Amino acid sequence: MEKSVVVVRRETNGDDVEGREALFAQLKALSLELLSLSQTPQKDPAVIPELLSLLRRAPPSSLQSFFHYTLFPLLLLLDAAVACRSEGGGVVVPYRVSDKVAEGVVSCLEELLKKCHVGSVDQMFVIMKKLTSGAVLTPSEASEEFREGIIRCFRAMISGLVPCSDDSCGCKGTLGWPQLSDRGDCQTQQVSEFGLETTGECLVAFLQSHSALAAVGHWLSILLKVADAEASRGHRGSAHLRVEAFMTLRILVAKCCIAMISGAAGSVDALDQAIRCLAEFLMIVLDDEANSSALGISDDDTKLQKHESAHSVLDELRSLTTKSQGQRTETTSQEIVKINNGQEKSSQKLSGDSFRVERTKEWLENTTSHVNKLLCETFPHILIHPAGKIRWGFLAAIRGLLSKTPRSLKGARLVMLECVCTLVVDDSDEVSVGAQETLDHLFSERTKYQVESDISKIFTRLLERLPKVVLGNEELPALSVVKQLLVVTYYSGPQFLADHLQSPITASRFLDTFALCLSHNSAYTGSLEKLIADRPTSSTGYLPSITELKVTSRSHAESDQGKLETSSFVIPRMPPWFSYVGSQKLYEMLAGILRLVGLSLMAGPENDGSLAVILDIPLGFFRRLVSEVRVKEYNGEDWETWCNRTGSGQLVRQAATAACILNEMIFGLSEQATDALSRLLRKKSRKAKDNKLSWEVSWNKRAKTHLIDCVGKILHEYQSSQVWDLPVNQTDTTDVEHISLHFLRDTAMLHQVIIEGVGVFSLCLGEDFASSGFLHSSLYLLLESLTCSSFQVRNASDAVLRLLATTSGHPTVGHLVVANADYVVDSICRQLRHLDLNPHVPSVLAAMLSYIGVAHEILPLLEEPMRLVSQELEIVGRQHHPNLTLPFLKAVVEIVKASKSEACLLPDRAKSYSDQVKTKASDAITSAQEKCSNSEDKFNEEEWEHILLELNRSKRYRRTVGSIASSCLISATPILASSNQVSCLVALDIIEEGIVTLAKVEEAYRAETETKETMEEVIEFASLYQLKDYMNATDDGADENRDFFSRRFRNDGQDFWKLLTTSPFHVMTPKHLREENKSVLRLPYRTISESASSSSIAEVSSLKVQAALLNMIAELSRDKRCASALDAVLKKVAGLVVGIACSGVTGLREAALNALRGLACVDSDLIWILLADVYYSLKKKRDLPLPPSPEFPEISTVLPSPAEDCPARFLYKGMQ
Amino acid sequence: MSKRPPPDPVAVLRGHRHSVMDVSFHPSKSLLFTGSADGELRIWDTIQHRTVSSAWAHSRANGVLAVAASPWLGENKIISQGRDGTVKCWDIEDGGLSRDPLLVLNTSAYHFCKFSLVKKPKASLKEAEGHSKNRDEQDAGDTCNVQCTDDSEGSVGDSDLLQDGDHAERATYVAVAGEEPTEVEIWDLNTRSKIIQLPQGSPDESASASTKERGMCMAVQLFSPPESQGFLHVLAGYEDGSTLLWDIRNPKIPLTSVRFHSEPVLSLCVASSCDGGISGGADDKIVMYNINHSTGSLTLRKEIILERPGISGTSIRSDGKIAATAGWDHRVRVYNYRKGSPLAILKYHGATCNAVSYSPDCELMASASEDATVALWKLYPPHRSL
């Protein structure tokens, strides 16, 4: 009571007396209640919330006056609460203070401490003591909120401490503002300046003083213990409490030596704080400048205060080191936190004496060795922390350490540099930009030389570690190492890398490392889940097809966008086998290094052709595969034995890996890669001031040629037939072989990577890809891959084709193919010539024409392949490859469709041209007649020549279309009789379309003839006879039709004629037939069983067959256009028919006469002579009446009279 | 010996509408020139395998008979011969043929003999290639020739037959069978005039009678052997199968006359070393022979008998290792030129082959055929000195 009166009296000279009095009145009532509460227990007292709200309301200035008054009962209650909670204390308490009360008290206390300053050292000591007893409570003793409240109170108290106004005071020695402050940490409490002058002593100075050391040290350990305890409780632990503990720690430390700030909430923040805290300590303790004596720069002048506990602290540090190592066995994230704790603790202890330490050489060595050890072990773990904030803080810490303590922490410097390198390629832009700035800064400084030597050390070290981590089980450490290597490579400049690859040994070792990392072996190193999840062939049925569908639909969606942006086809892609080991990201980083390799060999002013030398290393794998397959071909082995031989599979896989490496190396030289690289590593544009570090390639002519040569060399290997002969599915091989699915899949992946490589090269070379002839060689390959049985290969070739189309400025793949149709047709013709080696050609042709739908545009070019195709569809061809009939027919369908659509345009075009020429001609003629007789000059010869040429051109085109259509018809017609329904239907389609085409062509021909007549008139009129040459120059078209059928009759007619010769004279039985001719006419599409089933042919039916044959001959010979087909065999046929006609087999007489009538249309003389021959030979034997007689047919009535000059005429006359 | 099938052409150049009569590579660029029977002259890119340009060099009715480019002609010029009695020189500066020829020689010859540009030994070819960009040095080389000229006195009317160093442009000569088809004429492209005809018209009737017996000149090669001090030599094949070697210093009488063939000689090719050659004719023989310049004689080296007669074109690769022939049987045959042993029979063309030609870098061979296509082959590539 007395106290309060004094206070009141002291404050009366203030302005706001009334407000204070009101406040005091309320406080008084509440304090009294609190006091009574400390005596008598009460379950849920209303006083505490009331007090809290009052404290919150009250302005700090008024509250300061009643600080002590309010503090007293709160401390009393706190004491009681702590006492009843502590288990080991043995203190007798009147009753148990409930949690609610205890927590309320603590928050009131916090609010009070926030608003008011601690007046004196004694007061501070009292509060600290009370809080200490509360803070040491374990989680089992006190509630989380209570403990947190205690810590908050402590923080509130010490953050309220403000340096005094006395300039000479020791409190000025603190840094004032934290070195690693962050925007998020800036919520420092704004403490009122009020009442500072009231106390004479500086509390900050006291805290730093020797006498407070024990207390401060105690508190440091308490705070760490609290944080540690929470962490060790795992999920039950309170993150808030931990954060609080660390924040308080930082503030305490700041008050002891540095000014500190507190951060936001969250466990991530806790770690962040911890890291920053640690770095700050280290920066102070191991500051190079401060330690300059110990570092041996200058000696014994800067001996600081000595502290006796230094050795003990170091002992503790040692034990902590082992402890943290022990903890490392635990799993990742927790482990990081823990290690951090341990480290935190140790360094905390260290810092505890840092402001008292004697910086001797031994001390420094000892300390740094421990710290280095700790840092080397923990930093790589913190580095891969998933939270960006931590990494940001971590970067700040490293930056600080590197700037302040580069020499002291020499041992950890490499690790720290590595960490910065990793952070350069960070997900968070903020972090990566910061890291890039740091690295740039490091390289720009005087210390550059040292940094560079460090970097080269790191490079070697990382290269050694690379395969181990990549093939290791964990993704994140691998990723960080690969990132480091990438950044190190980038920052060390092209020259460095080129030098490294100069020696063949290091170069091959380097590439071997990557081959190992990217190899298929990695499939076995990844986790089992990945393997199961990615396994494409593990399930059969609908599942894979659904995924395929998804991909297709996506690729279609892509194609729609692809018209606008080329970047939608991401090439190069991650090789399919790599998905087992790592993510896309890991691959990108690895690929990034390879791209830099490619770039480094071309960058720089002089280019010594080393790229080709380096490329030879991976190409070697390819060559080995090719030569192995060649040996297999030479030995005539089948695929099964080859594939099952040891090492074959390995060769295929190595080749695939090599292809992947080659692709990436070449891709590094493309603009896209450079852009991506600068996006990744140059987030903030920096001027390339250093020539040595510039990755620019000067694309002079020599460099271009060199690159083209290299690509040519690679493509040569890529396109070698041996590689593409490797089977992709079981049906590829004709024999029944069993090749393991793994092998087939490996081959498919190899093909996929190769195809993507083609895309990469086109991307890299741009226009030069086509002009160097690479398009010619690879276009067909891509189109062929569209029909591959492996979906991945199909998809890849589809993507690459689209890419080629977009890069060469074509809106669709179709346009690309049309523009390069000559290349495609050239390749197809080449393949068709060796059908036995390339059995896929027909299906490729069909697929290509239908996929791209451009057949009508490249029609003129299709004449040659069509010729070859129709050859293959003839009997001989079909007999050789019966399985190819259908694919060929499908190709023919596409071709005939195209020719139809072209033919439909022809008549109109021809007609309009004819009209045009007619009007022109009549105009010219009338005008010439009007003028004068000598008007030849008036005729513009050149113009007419031009018209004539145009006519010839359209004639030629019409003929092309016609000949294609007719060869389609010719090749399809025989197949109408096929027993294979599908072939039959396809053939019908062809014939339908073909007939329409021919009709249109005919129509166009008529119009052309009119034009031609007009032209002739003009030529006659104007006597431009020299033009006549042109007119007939192109009139030499031969009718393929006739050739074909006459050939057919000559070659295959034997069987028909045999039917005729055998029948009338002896009974035609199958047995006879078989005896006479082992191979009866047997069409390839008739199965053998069918011919066997028709074993017994009745005499009547054989007669019917013969009659039908005779009728066929009659029909054929009567039709003027068909008759020519019999040209080659006319004599034989005529002889046969005459024989039958005179043989007296009555059943055949009608038909034979009919046939004779028909044959007489072709050559009546021949028939007359033959008949006369028969007549006279018969007459010699017995006296025959003149015909007509019953035995001899009434020939004169059926045959036309023979020609005038024929000897048979006399016979005819005689007969009459 | 492996039983691998003979290779296919690396590319087939399609585009001509008529029989392709002749084919020639550009001396340094990757270009190919072809002329077809309808008068079209096409320029192809041998890397892209595409037509660069196409033009009507000669009338459509008569067609192109022969095309040729040569390092001595210049980078941007080609010469074509038509069956319309003209030889035309074209500028190909802009990638295509100039609209009008640079010059036209009206030889009034309407026969089947392809013209010939001068062939020089490989050494001087190399020199010329090396110096092609440096006109001055080239001129210096020519001056050397002039000095040689001065040494050789007493030759008849030959001062203008030499490589004249005083001219800014190099003198280039073309040999063709003349207006009188039994004679060979040599034209100077610079002066556009006929310089000489072989045999030179003389009052001596017997000489001309003897040439008349030989019939028309069917094939001609103009070359400048190193032993002849820059004087041109002419090898000519005749209708009766005889081959004559002329030194133009003595235009009246040939140095030697041999009859290797029983039918008309259709094609002659002199190796770039100028010490031998190959010839093919309408009979079933291919003949390889040596030319001995000191004695002025032709000696038979190797006679290859064919299954089917008719060789319409021959070519020897510039490294003198390989020779190829174009046959009427649609085949291109490749021989080891030194041993005369057969290496390959290439079957691609669907009609008579008219000509074969090797690229100067020995990498490519082109064959032209009546089936309107030109095939490019890559066979027995030379060892590249890296």
C-alpha cells in the first residue's frame, strides 16, 4: 500500500492525472483480488482476464508508473504456479494453481513487460530468477502454453532493454542492428522511450558484464533446451514454442553482443532463425579481421578479454559434435533439424564465451576444425531443405560467412561454395538470384584467383561423386550435387572445360561418368515404387492403352498450339529409361552439363575441331553396335541367338545412352539451349565483362562447317540400317523367334532417342539442316517410324516431324512432306527396289499417304513408285510376298484416290483452256485476214509457242494421271478374284475410283484434242511449221494395258490352252491333268486345299469350262480394244479353236463357231487359211461335199469375206 | 568375298522429262549440271539433291548433247553443246543460267560427238585449283607456258594455240567434231573462232581419203600433256573403231592411229595424268590404253570384253584409281583403272545410260540415263587426308 502511494505521489506532476487515477483505481482492485487469489484457490477467477484486458488497454506511459505495483502480485502468483508444478522441488504449496490461472498470469506478465521497462538491475534479476524457475519446467510438468508464456515474458523483458544514453557505456559495443536481418523479421517491438532516464544504470551493459554471465549462460542453455525438447517430442512438440525459444535466443544474444530481431512464426522460421543465428555467431567469433593475429597476419596486438571457461566450452563442443553425429542416423528432415540444434548448441556455447575468448592460434585451430567439421556435415542437409525460406536464410548465412570468415573457415569454404552453387539453380527466384549475385560478386573480387582454384577443386571432387549420388537412392542430394557441377562448370568458363577435355583420358573419363549416370543401369538403383509405377509393360489390356490415349490426345492438343509456338515440343526429352532413377529435373541438370560440354568445345575465338574428337567417344559405342550387327548378318545368325548372346543387350543400351549424350551435346549449341541456360543461370542480366567466361559461340563459317560435319557424322551412324534392323516387336522377325521383351523395349527406346536426336539436330542447325542434305536422309526415316509398333517411337517421330515442319516454316507436317516429296519418293523407290530387305515399305507408303493426306499433291512424283508397286502386285510379286499384298493394295487405294481428285479437276481445266485458245485463234486469224495477205509476222510466234508448250504440259500431266490410274486398275483387277475378302473389297474400291479417274481423263483428252486441232489450224494458217515439231514431240505414249495383257496371255495362257487341247479328245480327269502338268494353274491367293477339293470334275462340267473359255475368246477378240491382248498368242488360239470347231464335238460347236467369228474380226485371213487347211486335209482322206455340210461348219455364213490380197480369197471363191 | 548386293544410288535426281544426255560436276562447288534431249539444262545441288535452276539452253527439238565445266573456264561458267550446231557458254553467277549465253560458237555440227574441254595433268590442276582465286599467280603460270612456246620453233601456225599469258583471260579451247564430221575442230572460246581443224585441209587428196574411210568422228578428247610443253593434243575416236592421236603442232598427220574397236568408238576419256585413257564403243569392248608421249604412240593396256555391247560414256576419277562406264544395257560398270579389274555393276537405270562423271573431289559419281533420271553414287570413297 505504501509503495503505491509513493508511486502515485511521484506521478502527480504528470499531465493525465485523471486517467492515471482511474487506471490506478482499477489496478488496485484487481491487484487486491490477485493477492487474495494467491491465498485462496479459485477455479475460474474473473480477475485475470479483466486484468489482461486492462493491461492491453492501458497506455504504456501510464502503466509504467504502476509497474511495480502490478508486478508484485503477478510474480507472487507465478511463484506459486511454478512451485506447485515443479516435481523435484519438494516445496510445500498451500494449493495447486490451476493451468488457467497460471497461463493467465503469464500473459498478464508478458503484456506488462512489453509495455514497461524494467527499472533496475535488481528488479531485472528478480524477474529473471522467477522466469528461470518457470522456464526449466519440463513438458511433462507444465503445459505448453505456460512454458511458451514464460519464454515470451523473458523475450518481452530483454527486448525492452534499450542501450542507454551514455556514450561511453559498454552497451554501445553491440552491433545495434542484426547482420542477417530479413524483411520478415522486422517486427521488432517498438518500445517507448519513456522513463529511460529514471534509472541510473545501463541494463544492457549489465547483461554483458561479467557478473551477469552466469545468468545469461543459464538462459542460453535453457532456451536451447526448450527448443530441443520440443523438437525431440516429434509431432507432439509445439512449433510455436520452439520458434519462441529461438527468437528469444536471438534477442538475448543480440542484447548480449548483437542487436537481434525476432521472426515470424512457424517451424520453418525457427530453422531459418537458427541458421541465421548460427551464421551470425560464427561471423563474430571467426571474423577474419578479428582473428587476424591467429591467422598469422599480424601478431599479438589484439588480445581480447580472456575467459576462463573457454576450455570447458570447447569440451562441451566436442561432446556435442559426437552427439550430433549420432543423431545423423535418423531420417532426413528431422535429422536436419536436430543436427542444426546440436550445432546451434555448440556454437551457442562457443559464442557464449566469444566475447571473452582469447583469440590465440591454437584456439582458432581447434574451434575452426570443429566448426568446419560440423558445417561440412550439416550444410549439405540444410541445403536440400524443401522450404524456400530456409534456403534463403541459408544463403544469407553462407554469404555472410564467406564475406567475413573466408580464411578462418577455410576447410568449410569449399562446402559453402558448393552450397552457393546449388542455390544458384533454385526453385525460388529470390534465392537463385541472390546466389547468382553472390557468385558474381565472388568472381569479381580480388579473391577471384582463390575462388577459381577452389572451383576447379570442387569440379574434380563433384565429378567423382557424381555417379555415386545419381545412382544413389535419394533424389535431393543427387540433385544438389548435379546442380553444383552445372553451376561450377558454368562459372568456370568454357576454356576451363575445354582444357579439361583436352586430354583424351580425362575426356573419356568425363564422358564415361555421364554414360554411367545416364545409363539403363540406373533403372535398378531407383526406388521400387518408381520402377513399378513407370513400368510400361507390366500390365496388359486396357490400362496402357488408356495412357497411350491420354498422351495422344495431349499431343494433338499440342499440335493445335504448335502452330503458334514451337516450344511446345520439348526436345530433347528425358530418355525413357531415366525415369526410374531420377526426375525430369535431375535429368535437365545432367543434360545441362553435357550441353555446356558441347558449347565449350565450340565457344571461344579459335575452334580447333575438338568437338568432333570428343563426339567420337560416344559414337564409339554406336559403331560397336553396328559392327556387331554386321558380323551377325555376315554369319547369317538369326535375331534370337544374337539377342540372347551375352553383351548384345548391353551394346544396345550403351548405344542408347551414347545417343542421349550426343543429342544433348549437340543441343547445347542451339539457341534454345543457350536461352534456357541463361534463364537458369542468368536471372539477372549481367554484362559479360569477362571474355574468358563468355559462353558465346561465334558462328563463323568454319564453326558452322565443323558443326555440320559433326552432325553428319552422327546422323550417319544414327541412320545405319543395322541399327534400324534391330527388332522392335516379335512380329518384326519373320521366323518364329522368341526375343525377350526387355530387349525389344531397349531397342524401341534406342530408336526413340535416335529420332529425338534428329529433332535436336534440326533444331540446332536450323536452315542448314535441310541445305546440308540431312533432311533428305532423315525424312523417310521419320515417316517410317510413324508406323512403328512401339507407341513411344511413333510419338517421338510425330513430335519430331511437327518440329521439323515448324522450324522450316511449314504450317503442318503435310506441307513439309509436300515440300520435300522428292526426298520421300526417292527413298521409297529405293526401298521398293529391295523389297525383300524392306518389307515395311508398302505399309509405310500407305500410312504416309493417309497420315499426311498429300497424295494428290505429289501425284506426278508417284509415277515411279506406282510402277514398282504394280510390278509387285503381279502374280510373280504376289507369289514372292503374299503377306504384302494387302499393304500394297492399301497404298494403291491412296494413290488412286489422289489421282481421282486430280482427274476431277482436269476436264474443266482442259475445256476452259481450249475455249481460250479457240477465241485467241479466231481473233488472230480474222485480224490477220483483215490486215493483209502477208501477215505471218503478225502472228506472235513466241506466244503460240508458249500456248503449245502449255498444251504439252497439260497433256503430260493428264497422261501422268491417266497412267497412274490405269496402272492402279491393272494391278488391282486380278485381285478381285482373291479369296481374301479384305483384299477383294480394297480392290473393288480401287477399281471404282480408277474407272472414274479414267473417265475424267478421257474427258480432258477430248478437250485437249480440240485445242490441238485449233492449234493445227493456226499453224497451217500462219505456216509456223517449226512449231509442228513440238506438237508431235510428246506423242509417244504407249498403252501399258495392252502390254500387260498380251504378256499375261503369253506367259500364263498355257494353262488355258491346255484346258482346250485336252478336253475333246480324251476325258479330262484331274488325274490326267496332274500327270500332264504337275502345276495346274494355281493362283497364289487360292489356297491349296481349295484346288485339292475340286478333284473330280465331271465331263459335262469340263465341257462347260471349255465352252466358257471359247466364249471368252470370242468376247475378247470381238472387242477391238481387248483383241490386242491376244496378239501374241493369236496363231495358237486360232488353231485350237478351228480344231475344236471341226472336231465334231457337238456340245462345243456353237461356242467354237462363236469364237471363230470373234477371231475372224482380228484376222479373218488366218481363220480362212486354217479352215481351208483342215478341209483339204480331211478331203484327202474321204470325199467330202463342199461345205456347208453337217460335218463342216457353215463358215461362209459366219465369217466375213477375206481381204482382197489374201491367198485365202481363192479358197473362198472356190468354196462358193 | 561378301555377297552383298551392289549398292544403290545415294540419291536419284528426277526432274528431266527426256533422256539425260550428259552430266558434269562443278569443279569446286557442290553443283551438278545435266543436259537433256529436250534442250533443258538443269543445275542440281548435290548436297540437297535438288534442282537449283532449270533453263532451256538449246532448242527443244534438238536438245543438249553435252555439258561441261572446268576449273580453267572459271567458277561461274559452263559450256553446253546442242545438236543445233552451237556450243554455248553460260554464266551461272546468280545460281541459275544467265538469260542469254555469254557466247555462242556456231560450229554447224549436227552429229553425236560430244565436245571436249582441255584436260591437264593433275599437278597443274591442283595448281590451278590452289590459285584459282589468285589471277596473278595463274598468269605467272601462263607466262611460263609462253616461255616454253618460245623454245619450240618451227611449229606450224601454233602461236595462237598456246596458253597465252598476255591475255587477261585464260585462253580456253574446245574440241568438237566439225562441220565436216570426219574432221576435228578446235575453237578458241575467247576469240570465238575456229583455230584449226584436224586433219588440216591440204591439197593432198589421199590423206583426206584415208580419213574419210574412218568415217565420222564420234568422240574427242583435248588434253595438254606435261611433256608437250603446253601444246594441245587431241585424241579422237572414229566410226570405224579407230582412235587417232594428234599433236596440233602437226595438224596434217596424226601421231598415231590404232584400231582397238571393231565398231564406232563412242566415248573416250583421258586420265587426268594424261598418260593413258579408256574408251568404249558400240562393240562389246572396253579398252584401256597408255599414251606414250615420247614416241607418240598408243599402246593397249587392258581389254575388257562385255556380255552386252555398247558403251556410251566413260569417265576416270581424278585420282586415277577408278573408272566407270555407262552402258546401253542400262548398267554402270565400275573398274579399277590401274588393274582393269571389275569392281561393281550398278543397276539402277531403267534405260540406256548416256554418261557418267566423277566429281573433282572423287566423292561422287553421277550417271545419266535415257530414263530421264540422274543417279548419284558414292562408291569407293577416296581416303581423305585429314
